[in-house]
Amino acid sequence: MAIFKQNQIEEINAVIEKIEKELKPNCEIGAREKLILRTILKTNKIEKAVKFFPCKREYSDTIVSHFVNEKGLIKNRFSSNTQTCVFLLF
């Protein structure tokens, strides 16, 4: 796992808090650009609601892995590394 400075940790924790407020049972988490994810969902005819959380590219992997490892969420198959948005798929 990457080593972060104190101010970076505070930014990551702020995004994690926002995501925790929106968590619901059986939701999936991942990181992907908004436009690309919406296109992928439309192409695959997936009718699930999506909530996006903006973050810095270098933080997206850390945030997603926190929820997968610590909270037991499922990582979405459309997730990608170093993206500008973390998403929850309901």
C-alpha cells in the first residue's frame, strides 16, 4: 500500500466518510470515469443506480481497497485503477 502524507490521509478520510453515508446493503464499489461508466452500463443494459464521489487519481485505489478489505463490499467488475471518481452501484 502507498505511503501518504498527513494532508493526503485527511483527504482520503473525507471521501471515505462521504461514501460511508451512502452505503446500502448489497452495493458494489469501484473507480471509473463518469462518462465511461455510464456508457458501459448502458451498453450492458444494467439498470442500477450509480452514485459518484470525486477524488484524486492516486487515491482511488486506496479508497476502493479500503471498502473491499475493511467493509466487505464487492468490487465491481467495471472498476479500474487510477480514476477520478469512486462509484457505488446500488
